[in-house]
Amino acid sequence: MTTTTTMRPEVLFGIDLDKPMSQQQLVGHNRWHPDIPAIASVKPGTIFRMECKDWTDGQIKNNDSANDVRDIDLSVPHVLSGPVAVEGAEPGDVLVVDILDVAPFPGKATSWGFTGIFSHDNGGGFLTDHFPDAHKAIWDLNGVVATSRHVPDVRFVGIPHPGLIGCAPSHDLLNAWNRREADLIATDPNRVPPLALPPEEKNAVMGSLKGSDMQNAAREAARTVPPREHGGNCDIKNLTRGSRVYFPVYIKGANLSLGDLHFSQGDGEITFCGAIEMAGYIDLQVDLIKGGVNTYGMLSPIFRSSPLEPRYSNFLVFEGISVDEAGKQYYMDAHIAYRNACLSAISYLEKCGYTGEQAYIILGAAPIEGRVSGIVDIPNACCSLYLPTEIFERDVEPMKHSVSQKRQVAVTS
């Protein structure tokens, strides 16, 4: 009898969960800037492992209080592992990244994650006007399955993925980000939540940069909150093990960074911290396509989906159109249409015995599918939310039993 063992890839970036990112042996970063030095350089074809803290740098704890979500310091996230340089990478190339594995750290003390509803005054979320207060759910991660003591009768297979992954921007691209986001902020500078987040030196972690180099870079470095042309915080739930991603390269070495690992997420991550956030590791293999940006006309990253995702076959589908809660008509507004689909699903789940907050958390954390179903029929866009019924251990089908019960009453009376 012969046995085979799988070699663990070399850990390029290790972490200590008891220390903040700024005090790690290798210091990552929580801002985007082209001058942040790489923590390592690898050859094309290399397989390696990156360990990651959760996106809040350990601010959220495994307990039953949402005070940590309410009081989170949002100048800290997202803490990223990296950057990793790839030898031979030049601007205009395409960095090919194969995701080989994504998982929480093994062991009861570390195989858990959280979903948060952020308060209106500190982060907000897609439906913050309806859910202005902070709430939290803790999830136990058992193999491929997630369950929560805070969301009863829900059990599903996760699709682990990096919420945030991308290459470093060039100076020109960074300046473009800052310019256009500053213009947006200027249209309503006192809005809560804000329209965008400008560079902020407070709590900036800039890798191995020190002194004035660190301060100067932090003053112009971009926040990691949104997705941008380089990838970034795209929160694509299907970007899981077995996927291949193609990233445009903007600087020498590409400087790949990642973090914000999710065990599961619904399309849209609608509570803002809507995924099952976790600390863990990700195994990668990298390669290059020289001159690939022009060859393939790449304007942003492209990825090939994985064959390893869980497949659900039964869904309740909720529709939304471009009319807001006050009855105001908008023209082909998919944002409002998807918001209405989410509100419809929450209203329905409340009739199934869940609180509004539990329903909101389910839509953020479970593998729901969000779709733009119609975008041409004026004046209403139609967006739809596909809620898999197999994730529930209670009956959520409409009228499934009440019709037969009514008929039985009619017969016996």
C-alpha cells in the first residue's frame, strides 16, 4: 500500500492572529500605492501561500455583542497581505493568477467568521436607511458548511474567495483615482455615509516604508474600499478555488496583494460587511502573458469561473424595478431595482419567522444570486434576487401547507 502526501506551498506571507498588521514580522498594507515595496519576488510558475488576517485587522470578536461592529475604526481596513512581485512583469503585461485553495485556519478557535450590519453613522450599507443600527452574526465553519447560532435553521456550503485582490496602480492611475473620487466627494461633502473615502494618513499601514517616505505615500495612497480598474475590492463570490484571474500590470513586478477573505457571500454583499468574513490562507500560482493588455484589449481584470462551486436547483426569485419606496419613478436605475428586490426578499423572510436583521444577514452571507434581468424596457430596469431554498432547514415555500389546511377545514366543517 502506498500513500501520497500533498506538499504545503511555501508560505510567503505569514501572520500572527494576535498582532495587528503593523506589528507583523512581515508588514502588509491597508492603502494602495505603487511605492510600497514587495515582501518577496517569485518567478512565473511559482506556487505559494499567503496568510491573511480578517479585513478589520482583528477588531471583530467571536461573541454575541455587536458593539465591536458599531464602534469599528474604519480607517484601519482593509489589511492586505503582500505585495508579491513577479519577475519579468512589466506595465502592459497580464498577470495570470490561479486560485488553488482558500480556507480558514484549521481548529475550533480559528474556524469561524462573522457578518455585520454596519450602523448608518459608521459605514452604513445598501439598505442602511431601513437598518441603521449595528448587528452581528457569528458563523461556525465546519469543513465546507457554515451555520450560525444567530441565524437559526440556515445551513449552506460556502464559496470561499478573496474579497479583495489586485495589482498595484501606477502613479498616473493612482492620481486619476484620487482626482475623480475627490470630484465626487465635492458634490456632497457632508453626506453620511460619505460618497467616497479620500486618502487618510491616520492608521495607514504602508508595508516596509519608513519615515518621510511612508508619510508622503500615505498622504496620497488610495483607500482599499472600492473596486477599481486593477481589481481591488470587487467582492465577486465566484472567484474561488479553481478560478483563474487575468490582471492588467501597471508597474514593474506587478506587485500583487490580497486579503478580505470570505467563506461565503451573496451577490452584492449588501450589508457592507455582508460576507462571512474570516482569517485564513490562500494558495496561488502565477504566470505572465507578455503584452497581454493590448493583445486582449483588457480594460479591467477578467476571470475564468471554477467548476467547484456548489450548485443549487431551487430558488425563490424576487423582482425589483426602478421605483423607490416613496413611489418616485427613476429611469432604468438598476441600483434602485436591486434594492427593491432585496427589500422584497427581506419582507418575505420576515413572514417565515426571521427578524429583518436576520433576513438582511442571510442575503449578505448566503450564496444568493443577483441579476440584471431587464435593462432595455423604459422606464424600469428589472433586477432579480435568486434565494436558494435548499439553504433553509425550515419550510420557506409560499402557501405550501396553508392551501391543503384550508381545504381540510372546509371538508370537516
